[in-house]
Amino acid sequence: MTLMTSDAKLFGLDLRGLSSELREAWSALQRLPLLSRLLPASMVQVWGGAQAPVVARAQGSNIKWLDGSTGLLQQAQYAAVLLEDDQVLQRVLKLPQMSPSAMKGAIELDVQTMTPFASPDTLWAYAVRPAARGGGLLHVEVVLASRAQVERVLRQRVSSLPEGVYPEVWAPASERPVVLPGFGETSRSRSEAKRGGWLLLGSFGVLVLALALAVTPTAQLRLRAVDASQQFSRLTKSTSEVMAQRQALAEGGQDLGKLQERVQQQINHVQVLATLTKVLPDDTAAQRVVFRGSKLTVQGLTNNASNVVALLAKTPGFQEVRLPTAVTRVPGSGKESFTLEANIDPQVLGMLAKTGEDKPSPEGEAAAKEAQ
């Protein structure tokens, strides 16, 4: 099964007649008064009969008569020969609404059927009369002429035409002349197309410039917003680094505080032992001294365990001094075996506690108060 097809349709639209329909629509737009003033046009000297030349404004096949003043004649760069009424055949067709290509094909078929001239000798053109549209039918005016007769007319006019100008051939119609193809209209069409291209390019440039002027403030605001966002991102990144350092510093400070707190709670074992040696009576022997944090456990022998407890309870730095177990007497020695527990105050017997030398004397405190 073949997959190729010659049916040039897209979504039900016939693409073969699209270009001709676009040309017809563009031609209809060119006939609008406002647009016709903006599009490039050509000044044409028109020679017809024995009259002096007149000037016409031509845009493609759209022709508008002007006066024949000397200034306009000098501006005219092209020339045309207008045939007489008795040199052409005119025929009016009534056709239904159809595409431009279908209309041209129908008119060409009618011309081939009705022309009295040979096929190579037949010149024809047509014009649709918009004012005559009605009832769903189009009034199409067809003009036929003989090529041999047209060339004979041109030879007769060659002496009066501007030198070096190949004229166009126009045929009379009811409203305005029609241009017979195959003569000097090609150069004018190319010139108008070229000027139209430059005009379109200039219009596009103006549109782009206007669009740029309109978009520039928005683009500047957008660029500023992007730049501000980038700066904010950089600031956030740098700030995050500073915040991370600050957080690390704060955590380090917390660790230092915890370390300082632990140091403050640390007991000075040497000072505790020195205090025990100083406070305990001579008849007391400490057999075992155990430190568990701030808790002190002393096992030993003494003559009077209650006296030892009383002495330690009165000593600064020893708190909650007690005998957790019963005191037992050692047989044959008269000594009492005891186990003593006490809580050590780190403010007095700690590593950071001030010694007696560091503490100010009462006289020093009084002098300081008098100085204040």
C-alpha cells in the first residue's frame, strides 16, 4: 500500500491554491485607500490616440488617473500605450464565487473558446468589478486583443515615446484600464516589488526599534532584578559562612562554659588530703581514701570516731559528714574501725578555689571601703 499522495491538503485546506488566494487578498488590500497611499507606486506616462500624454499612478494592476501637468510628466519614469476601444474586444462574464486560480482557469477556458484570434496571437486580461457584485455572482470584465495589432500600434508610437523606454500596453475597460501581459510592465513590477521590500524592511526595522524601546525598561528592570538576586545570593552565601562561624564560636563558647563548670566542680585532691592531715587527730590513721567526684570516703582507725566526724563537720569544705556504717572496735587494740563519708565543697577545696593567701585580709577590705 502506497503512503504517497498528490492531494495537497492540510487539515482540509487546499494548499495548492493558497499562494494565489494570498496574492488575491494582498491585491484587495492594496486597493484600500489608506494602504494604497503607503505602498510604493509608479508614475506612468500614458499615450492614447492623438491626445497629449497623461499621467497615471500605477500599483501593480491598480491604476488611478492623474492630471497631465508638466511636473508629473517629468516624474514619470515609465510609459504605457492605451489602446483604442475599437482595437480590443470586451466581454463580461458572470461567475460564481471561486478561488482566484479557479477563476483564472475558467476565464482562460472562455477566452480560448471565444477568441477570434489564433492562440499565439491572443492577448487577454480581466478585471473583477467589485461594485457589480450581487446575488452571489461576480461580474468579470474580459478584454481581448491581437498581438500583431498591438505590436503595430507600438511601432506607430515609438517616435513619440521617451527614448530607451519599453512601454506597457493597457486596454480600456469600464472603470479603469487593464494591463495586457508580456510587455514593459515587468520592469515596473520589479521596481515596485523592490521598493516594497525596502519599505517592508524599513517598517520591520522601525517595529523592532519600537519594540526595543518598549522592552528596554522592562529588560533593564529584569536585569536589575537578576543582578539583585545574584547579589542577594552572594550575600546569603557569605552571611551563611559568617553564621556558620558564629555558630561554631557559640558552640565553642558553650563547650568552654561546660569545661569551666567541670573545672570549677573538680576537687583539689592534694588540698583535701592536706586538710585531712591537718584536721584529723594524731590517734587517727586513714587506711583508705577514695574520691568519687565530690564525694569523699575515708576508712581508718581512731580512738573516737564521733570526734573525727565532729572535727570534719566543723572544717570548711566538708559537708554532710556522716558514718554510713556502724563503728566497730578492733579487738586487742582499743581502736575503732570507721568508714566516713563527706561531700567536698568545690568552692572551698576545688581546683579554682581561692586559698587563704589569695583572700583579701579584713584590713585590706576596710581600706578599700574607705577609699571608695
